[in-house]
Amino acid sequence: MATADTAPAQRLVPPAPRAPSHSTALPAQPRSSDPAERPTSVPEQQSRTTLIASVQRAMRLLETVARHEHGAPAKQLARETGLALPTAYHLLRTLVHEGYLRRERGLFFLGEAAERLGSSGAAQKRRSTISGLLAQWRDLIGAPVYYAAYQDGEIDVMCVSDAPGSPAVEEWADFRETGHAHAIGQCLLSQLDDGARRDHLDRHPVRSLTPYTVRDDHTLLRRLARLRCTEPVTERQEYALGTVCAAVPITVGAVAATVALSLPARQADRLMPAARQLQSEVGEHLGALAVSISI
């Protein structure tokens, strides 16, 4: 669309010629004489984002060493990775110094630092397996689901899967110190021998949390002794008013573990059917669960 000419009638400089109306070219931009002010081209930007070649070579060496269970000498490692022998020697010495490799009688093996990385990866995979199963059971049963184990003399709730419509129980009193009051703790304590139970209660004495909480050690120990090792453990409002819980016992070797669920007290009639359903699901996936617990 044309615009009105508001310039003075007498021009000192003739107007620049207009581009043809069909052209879509942008006006030419002034070129700076300072290279630092010029826009960086795409190839220049890409060239600045370079990979660290020495890191790549070190990773190839680690991967190659990992394939040799009985170790390998530097010359073989250099040949298999395509590295010059001096470069391989330099990287191998560095990796040994940092603990990622160790050298014995001229052979290189994975070191403690590399093994720790592997252990961390395995632990993450185990947690992912358990977390996936809990989420599956949460959606199937329509209740928050918990995984816990008895480790180093303490109750450890290791994973919880809940949803906005079915939130987990709020930990208003430390789960480790109140095992006598919730289904998770009672289920784990029921899997211990009498001496271990008494030791736990000596460190974490019974105390009232709600009007429904068990009153003393003697009553709790009698209750635990009556529990059958394959039966779900239930509690109703002993830990938190308005909440009922059930826990399914899982014993893998020397590890005492449990998978549990909680429901609002108004749904107490669902507790045992839901516990049975959870127990059935645990049984179907016990292999994967046992591997994740025991490794």
C-alpha cells in the first residue's frame, strides 16, 4: 500500500530506487567492518560445539576392558580401540590413577570407580522395576501402594506410588519409629525372630498415636506371634485417624520386605478384598520383584 510523502519539497539527496513490486527480497543490511560484530554463521557455530576426543577415547578403552573378564594388556587394548600405543598408555595411566581401571601383572581390569558406576546403574534399574510394578498395582486397585524393607535394623519405606485421587498417607510421625502402629511396620516385624523384634522395640518403644494404637510391647508381640506368614497384615486407624492399611509380606532370602496399600476409613470394607488382590498381583510378579529386592 502506498504512503503519503511527508518529506520537504526540495531534496538534497535523490531517493533510493524502489525494488520492483513483485520482489520479496529484504533490504540490504549495512556490513560492519569489525569481524566481532558480524553475525556468526551456522558452520562457525557448529564448529564451536566440538566433542572432546580424549574423553571418547577413554570411554572406548573402558568399554574394551569391560569385555575382557580376565584382563588385557595395553598393546591389545590399543589395537582393539584403534589408538596409537602412546595415546593408549597415557589414557590407561590416567584411568588407573582415577580408579576406573586397575593394573595387575601388566593386565588392565575395571577398577572400583567403574564398578561403583555399574552398581549405581543396577540400583536404578531395580528401583525402576519396583516403581513400575507399584504404579501398575496402584492403577489396578485404585489405592496408593508402598514398598518397604527392613534394613540395618530399621524400617525403610523405599518407594511410594500414589495419585491425586488416591494420595499416600502423610508421614506425620516417623515411619521408622512407629512400626508398631502401621501395617507396614507390623508386617516387617512379624517376619523377624523374637530377638530382633525385641531389639527393635527397645530402640523404638510402643507409644500411642491414636486411640486405636496398640498400648504396650506385650500386646504387640502377642499380636505379631499370631500372624500367619502368608497372610496380609491390616491395621485400622492405628497410625492415622481416617486411614486403614494392609501389607503383604514378602521374604526373599534374609530380606524382610512388604508391599502395602492404604484406603480412607470410609472405604474400610474394601480393605481385605484390595489386600487379596494386591497379594495375587505380587504372587504373579514375584520373580521380578524378588530379583529387584535381592540383588
